[in-house]
Amino acid sequence: MSETPDLVILNGRLLTFDAANPTAEALAVAGGRIAAVGSTAEIRGLAGPGTRVFDAQGSTVLPGFIDSHVHLFGGSVELDYLNLYGVTGLDRLTELVRAEALRCPDDRVVFAVQADYDIMAEGRATTRHDLDRVLPDRPFAMFAADHHTVWANTRALELAGILHGGDTEAGAEIVMAPDGTAAGELREPGAYKPVLRHTRYGGRDMEGLVTGANPDPMPGPIDRARDRDAIAAGLRHCASHGITGLHNMDGNVYTGELLEELDAEGALLCRTEVPFHLKSGDPLDRLEEAAEMRRRFAGDRLWTNRVKMFMDGVIESRTALMLRPYPGTDHIGDPVFAPDHFDEACVRIDAMGMQIATHAIGDLAIRRTLDGYARARAVNGPRDSRHRVEHIEVLAPDDLPRFAALGVVASMQPGHAPRGHIFPEHGLDQVLHPDQIPMAFAWQTIRETGARVCFSTDWPVIQVDVMDSVRAAVGPLEMPAPWVDQTQRLEDTLRSYTLDNAWVEFAETRKGRLAPGYLADIAVMDHDLAAMAPARLNTARAALTVMDGRVTWEA
């Protein structure tokens, strides 16, 4: 190499994902790129007086993690909200919420996140009257962990103007009580957005998900600075977990502008893609906005090349779209897009040369999504599109081979599964038919067909800590039949968080490998991951994170 390295990392166990040099001990970084990979002795000899030397002490060194499904703005904001993960029972909920109310006296709505569907008691629906007992004198609302349901007390519903119901978009529902008032459960963004308008950030953090459009009205300088600071804190949080890249799953121009400003300040610590979000009620001519975002955001650290859509909701609230009714009901879930509208959207987006990512959890939603991708392929001709299906929680066996056949990427979240150590082991059994369970969260089954599988967290649905999800994939809980073992190999899992996630964004020739000439996006762990028991992988942490050759995190 011709220039003295800025950084050398020595004494590591490198997992390079470079077939020509799969393992090594050390690497050198110069000018934002990996300059050399080799033995510790070789790389040490390249260092000069100004070179930073980092001793990995026998720990794993690998390409920086790319979390390919996050909600950056929302996750960043929620770092400062009351977190109800693991909380159950009225008494404990009341204690925590009233303390939070004292902590934030100026908030119009006291807001909490990560609430369980069974927070009151197993099998018991939460109502506004329950939450009135929790906090009677102020508006209070709480997000389900999956972000598809909000529960609100009477004061919050009154503030939002929906105590007596209101209009919602397709797939959303304000659940009504027999007396004609709102019961307190708001399913999907179209139902809960009036509550979010009154939260600490005015719903701006969720605008890219709820509408896909900019906030209206656009925030003034004070709110804009507050939003930017929240995202900056979220990016620091991501970098602390070894993350160097993010695929955002909601977006608007406003989010892109905030990230542009952070990039200009040197505070964009993770490369970030911001998609255009097409809603089911949008005219397809709105896709010109996607083209404009692609023209405007086209750098190595910030870009748009993807359109996001929703096909259904989630299993827990029975809004995921199923081929047959949920057990004991005549309800198959709530479709978001009509099939013809979705198919035409896919044709138009594919013809623009953009990638498509569609949220599809239920077996009918997945089928309709694959049908739309197949339609685009039939009309426009085959191309290397790398279209994605997000989540894929319940798959019909007949649709299993279609991923590989259509070249569609299975974008999945190991931590979402009952076997993943994060959510309760039981509960989905009651909302799925026994014959659906063997193809639920079928990561390995899909991988064995030859389809591409990429992994992510869906932060803030679960924490952005990559190693929690790695443990979920490599060391899952044993589940009784009819659940099927889907245990992943460690190297496959790490590849699905690095090189495969670089591939899915069409960047596999620039990142996702530790090889000369590649962008210097690197994670140094504090353990040798290959030597760890699978059940303890979640205890490993990032010791050093490097993005674009710059240290963005050091323990």
C-alpha cells in the first residue's frame, strides 16, 4: 500500500466473507477504505507514527453490521419514553406510569412503549377504563411492542377527537365498545395517528410510517433541532452495537433532510437508506416523489432506492391477512392494498428500476405480495430487482419455492419469533391453526430453497442490539411440536447481517467484506463469537465500531 494507515486492527479473528481470504488476523484502514488484510505481523509493519493501533485481543472482527429493517426516527425518539417491556399487571403499570407523568409534566400525552397485548392479564383485552385507573387525570397512551396497536385512556381519546370513533384508512380500526364509544384499542396507524399528534414529538417521528408524507405543518427551527438531536442520539446508540448501516422502513423527505444535516455535521454515524412510503390510498402518480427522493438522496452515506408498502397488519391483533379465518372466528385479517392496486404499483415501481419492500406477515398477504412481484416481472421482464418481503411470519407451503424462483429476498427478524427469547413463548398458538405453525418464522426452511435471507431487528419493535437477534437465530428456545426447529449456523447468521444485507442494497462490491478496496465499515467484538455457547451470544458487545474509516464507537 502507498499511504500510511490511519488505523490498524491487530490480533483479531477476522471473519472477512472474502472467499479469496476467508480468515485473517489483522487489517489496515487508510482514506476510508480497507487497505490491507493479513497477519498481525504483516499489518503491524505497515503502521506509521500517526497510525491508531487497536488490539482486538483474539476477538471477532467482521464487517460492520447492517440492520436491514429499522424505523430510525421512531426508535431514536423511543429511547427517552417509558419502556414497559416485561411489565404486567395493573399495579406495576400504575406505579411506572404515574412516575413517568411526574417526570414529564409538560407532555400533552403521557406516552409509553413496548406494552404487551396481555399487559393486564393473559387473554384479557386492555380498555380505556383500565388506563383511566392507571392515570385518571391526564391523557395517557401506550404503544404495543409491534407498533401496530395503541391503547389510550379516555382523556387521550377525547384530546385526539376519537372517543366516539372516526374515519380510518383501509386495514385500520378504532375498536368500538357496545355503548358506541371507543373501547381504547386503536389498531394500525390509520387509527392511532390522531393520538400521536399530541405526543412529545407531535407524531413527526412516525409520519414516514403513518402517511409517508412530510409533517403538516412543517416544524419550525426549535422542533426541527429537537428532531435532529433525537436522531443523532439514535445513531450513536446504533453505532454502540457495531452497526454501520441501516435500511429505514419508513420515510419522507423531512427525515432525509435531517439526515443530510447530520451528515454535513459529521454526525451521520451509520449509512442510512430512506425509502419512499407508498400508502394504499395514494394515487400511483405519487411515485414521482419516489423518483425525486432518489435523485436528491444519492450518496454513499444517505440514499433512496426503494419503495415501502404494507400488505397487512400483525398476528397478535388478528390484522395479519390469512388464507382462512383465525381460529374460532370468521375473520381473515385486514387487507391494506387491494390486489389490483398493489399489482399495478409493483409494475410501476419495478419499471422505474427501484426496489420494493413490502410488509407481509400472514400467508395470504405473503401470497399477494409475491403475486405482485410476479406481475411486475411478467410485464417488465426479469431483472435483478432484489425485491423484498418483510417479516414472513406465516408462510403457505405452496409459496415456499416462489422466493427463489422469483429472486425475492426473505427479510426476517429472528427476535420476533416465540423461540427468540424476547417475546412470550406462548400466545401465537391461540391465533394460528396447528397446521400453520410448521411454516411460521421458517428462516432455515426458506434458506434451504436457495432464496436469499437477510436478518434485522425492526427496531424499535425489539432493541437494535444485533447480538440479541444473533442469539435468537443461533441459540433459539426449543419449542414443542408442531413448531419446527429453525436453528441457524453462526456464520450464516452473521453473513445475513453483513454481506447479505450489503447485497440486498446492491452494494456487495463495496461493503459487507473485509477486503482491500472495500469501504472501511468494521465491527470489533469483545468476544470470539465462534467460541461462545449459542445461548450466551447476546452477552457479546461491540468493542469498536468503524464507519467510513472513522471510529464511531469505542467501549
